[in-house]
Amino acid sequence: MKNPFCKKKLSPLQRQTIRLISGCAIGLVSISMIDHLAGANGFLSKSLVPLFGFLSLIPMLGILYFLGRYLVRETDEYIRTVAVNSLLWAAAVIVVADTLQGAFAQWNSDWSLIGGNQIAIMNFDLFAVAAGFAFRIQLWRSR
């Protein structure tokens, strides 16, 4: 299986990890969509808010588990180092984004971009995108 973003063939471990993380990401997006549609249509009661919060934790924890399992099993030190650095850069992006959003929300209530349990879901989406970009940038820089 060829990855369109990578010129080399993926290892079986990488294919398996991508498949498992993609399944968890689809679950996370599905829960987020159901939560959003229920809230937008007025079907979201106070008892369902924590339920959707806990349901969104399951795929997030799954992704973190599969990433950790991948890092333990990866035999190529270079790829492992690039993956760890990418995760650290993604965490830095989340910290900066949350700090800015919190500061702007305190300064002016119109800057409060999202509320409720959507914050955790959007943070994880931003984390995944930032990690992907950081990974690609590191590979590009090391050529």
C-alpha cells in the first residue's frame, strides 16, 4: 500500500497503526456530528452532555493508545524520533491555541469560539492536524 504523502512503502506496523487510528478518528467524528446535530436541533438535554463527553473520550484514548503502541514497536530510531517530535510540536500548538482562545474569551465574550464539551473534541482535531503537518515538515527538512 502506497501512501500518497510518502515515497516509500509503509511497513505492516505503520499500515496497521494508520488503519486503527483512522477507525478511532471516524468514531470521534461520528460522535462529534451526533453531538452537534443533537445540540443544534434542541435534543441535547443536560444528562446527554456528560454522556457525549465520555463517549468522545473512548476514541481519543484509543488513538493515544495506538500511537503509544506504535512508538514502542517501531524499530527505526529515526522514524520514532520524528514521530515523537511531531507529537510534541502538536502539543505545543494546542497549548498556544488554548491560551489565545482563553485570553480572547476573557477579554471579550464574542471571542469565545466554542463552548461546552466541543472544546475537547476540537482540541484533539487540531492536535491530529498539527501532528501531521509537523511530521511532514520534519521529513521535508531532513532531506
